[in-house]
Amino acid sequence: MIGISTGMIIFFYVLSQIQVIIGFITDMLQMVAIEETYYIQLLKMLGIAYVAEFASSICKDAGHNSISGMIELFAKISIVTLSIPGILFLVETLEKFV
């Protein structure tokens, strides 16, 4: 219980720090003028990574390594799936220059 409580406190602290990161990403994307769709996908990928890492750590602490591995796999597949439109945009942009 102490480990889970400490993890929750740290997780909520990290969530408050994510606002700073989101502000930085927003400012950066306004300079580059990228569509809002890609910005939202980037935030989703960031959220999936943090939540999956947190859930995986809890499962490992509880002794459920197989569930932890499945959470990590699900997160990786979800992030790759979300990144496909961004990769296509990058390829199309590179084709214009070549």
C-alpha cells in the first residue's frame, strides 16, 4: 500500500508538470504551423506512454509480470498506430522536396 500511495503521489505531481510540457509543445507547433490533428495525436501518444508506464510498474510491484508485459505491448502498438498519419505526412513532405 505504501508503494502504491507513493506512486500515486508522484504520478499526480508528474501530471502537473505535464502542463509545462504541453505549453512548450504548443508554442513549438505554432512556430512550425502544423495541423492541430498532429498535435492532438502527439499528446495522445505522450499520455499513452505515461499511463502505460505507470500501470506497468504497478503490475510489476504486485507481482503480475505477464500483465505488465501485455500493458507495455498494448501501449507500443497504440503509439505506432497513432503515429501512422504523422509518418505519412512526413513522407509526403519529403517527396515535395525530392
